[in-house]
Amino acid sequence: MCAITIAAKMGAAALKKKEWTDEELDAKSARSKALGLKPNRWTGRGGWTADEVKLLDTLTDAAVANRTGRSMNAARCKRRRVRE
């Protein structure tokens, strides 16, 4: 696992542990509204099927991305995660 991924996971874990006060949540909400931000919504289509994962064994990232309708970066990241 690369150092950036490890650091990101550690940061996410720390934020999940934090108990936010009402004042902190209100401040975050006001800041987001002032910046015109909207809630983050997952728009992905879900997980990888077994057949899509098998493609990673035989095709390049570009070919997997083309066949699955995912980005090359998604294929590259999935390949890295499957190897770990």
C-alpha cells in the first residue's frame, strides 16, 4: 500500500473517531453553504463484478477501463488493491 493511501486511511479513521459538537457541525454547515458546496453523494455504480476483476489478469488498465466503462485510474487502483 502506498504512503498516500496509508495517510488517507489514518486521517479518515481519526475523523470518524472524533465526536463533533453541535457548534462545530453548525460551523461546518455554514462554511459549506457559504462556499456553495453540496453534500457529497456517491454516484458510482457499485463494486466490481468477478468477471471485471478477472479482466485485470489479462488486459492492460486502458483495455479494462474501455471494457468496463470505468476510468484508467479506477482500473489501476483496483489492480493494486487486488494484488495486496
